[in-house]
Amino acid sequence: MNQKISQRFSELTEQLTEIEATKRNVQGAYGPGQSIDYELFTGWKVKVKNLLVTVCGENSQHFKAFEKGEQRGSMEQTYAVKQRLGAIFLAAKEDFEGGYLSSLKNLVQAEVFESELEQAQELLKSGYKLASAVIAGVVLETALRDLSTANQMTHGKLDTMNAQLAKAGIYNKLQQKRITAIADIRNSAAHGKPEEFTEADVESMIRDIESFLLSYLA
């Protein structure tokens, strides 16, 4: 994941250089100035915003500064906007490369979750439904712990965190019930009671956990 993001930062840096190369002198309504290829610049902005949301989040200073920087003054040339946005983008790139973006932890965690759920799926395919359910349950509990941390809530047992997150409105009662059902399967597996659930139950469990991660931790 980090390698792909690093590559994307490099690609967009190259595109920024290409946009710079289109700079030309123009005579605007308020006198002489400098302009750039507007279509290239527009496409670059969209791609940068998508990257910043992925890496930094919509509430990050980087993304907020970029959105604010897009606002063009009444007498401002396109090139001036490009200079401003380019500086914000390069600042985000520098912070990313220096490991200073807090949301990187979420990206790394997402990779871990994906790997563990894949492991759970492989175990289930091989007939080890107990081990599969236990691993999937660990992913869910870790996700609830991370979600609690993100919302300044204390950690506890899975059912306790589930209840407090639902009470705080982080997700609704229906999601709370789904998590309770998943926890029941995990508990049965952890206590070595395979007769209390089926392979289809574990398959649904993994699918529901994946959906939960995408909805609340992506």
C-alpha cells in the first residue's frame, strides 16, 4: 500500500512539472500575467485531492489547505493558483515520505486486516472453520478497538465496545446486532464448539466484517 502511494506521489510530482512546462505569458483583464494548460491542471487537482483524502483524510490540514487554495482571487491568474496548490501538495508529499501522517497507521492496519481475512478465508476453504472464525473475530475486535480509539472511547471486551460505539451513534442498532451475531460465532469457535455454527455462518461472518471495515475504517 505504501509503495503504491509513494509511486502516486511521484507520478503527480512529474505531472506538476509537466504543467509548469506549459506556462506562458498572457494579457489578462487586469494586465499581463502567466497562465498554464487549464485541462492538465484541472485533472491534476482532481487526482491530488483523491490522493490526499486517501492518505490524509478529509479533515486533515493538508486536504483543507488544498481545498481552500483552489479558491481563486478576483485578480489572480491560474498560474498563481498552481504555485499555491503545488506547494501544498509537495508539503503533503514530504510529510508522507517522512512518516509524519497519522492516517498511515490506518493504511498499514488495513493491509493487516486484509491479510488476516484472506487467511481466514483460506482456512475455511480447507475445512478449518474453528480457526477461521477465531482469526476473523480477532480482526473485528481489533477494528472495534481502533474505532474506539478514534472516537476517544475506552477499550473493553468486544460486546462492551460494540455497545458504547452504537450508543454514541458511530453506527446504528442494526450494525450492533450484526456485530453481536459475529461475536457469538467467534466465542463458540474459541470455546471449541463447532456444532453451534456452520461453514456458511463463518463465510457470512467474514463477509460482514469486510463490509464493516469498508464502512467504518476505510
